[in-house]
Amino acid sequence: MSMIQAKRFTLAEYHRLIELGFFHEDDRIELINGELIERVSRGTAHETCLRNLWKQLPKLIGDKATLQSQAPIALPPNSEPEPDFAIVKNRDDNYLTGHPEPADILLVIEISDSSLDYDQDVKIPLYAKAGIYDYWIFNLFDNHLEWYGEAYQDDRGKYGYLNKRIILPHQIISLPSFPDLIVSLNKVFPPRFNY
């Protein structure tokens, strides 16, 4: 009796499907560990937090780095997530020749309400394995920022982060790689009554 196995895609295969028009423009698909994953719908609190970050981050970062939102980052060999935000190094071609890869990434940010378990259980090991040093989760369920840093691999081959900090919505935090750039979280988190 044979077992049925799902097809896993490489980045090259995924890009070929995109080129062939396999996906509709409105499809909310990302490639995670070789699997095509449909991203969950976002609630109003998620969108408010996203808009608030769009007000804060460009003013802080200016020309020091490149900011992208809900755009692909390439994590070879078989993942291409589209985090809510990524702060990446400036590059002369502005990533025309390829999506940012782990060496380009200064910070990945996810905003989590209904996707919290996924962002913690799947994305933490994914980003840690790729060597992304800093990962933030705006945890809208518990109303705090989770800052994960310093990726590691344990002796069983599992990936994670050595450090986790909780920052409350009334606190401030420096952007990784830019200690002089301060984010006031009270300007980012939506008011609790919106949940």
C-alpha cells in the first residue's frame, strides 16, 4: 500500500508557477517549507496596527534602510514568506534582481491576531533557521510586542531564538541595527476597545 505525499515546491518551481499565471492576483499565497499556504484574513485591529506602523516606520528609517510591507523575502531553498513588514538593507538595484534574502534582512515584523499560533509555531523556526537575527510579533491577542533575537539550533535540529523580550504597549523600543531610532508602541497598538 503506497502513501500519498503532498508535492513540495522549491523557490524556483514556485516562481515558475507565478510566471505561468497559476495564481490569481488576489490570491494570498506564500511558500512556507515547500508548501503553498493561504494566508488568513486580517481583522480591523491588524489593519489598524499595520496603518500605524506605516505612519511611524518610514519617518524613523528614512534613507537608512528599505522598508517593505507584505512583500516576499526569499528563504532558500523552499520558503518565500510575505511578512507584514521587513526592514532590509539598501541595495543599489532596490531588489529588482531578486527578493531580499536572509543576509539583507535587518528585522522581520508580523502582526498577529488570528495568526498568532502560526507566527509563533511555524514562523519562529522558519526565520531562525534562515539566520534572521531579529523577529518581532505585534501580539494583538495579548496586547504586547514579542521581540525574538539570536537564532539557534538545538542538538535535535530544531530552530528557535535564545532571547524573547516582552514590550508593553505603553513602552518604547529601539529598532534593531538602529539603536537611536525609537518606536513608541502607544502609537502602534490599536486601542483595546477595537478588538
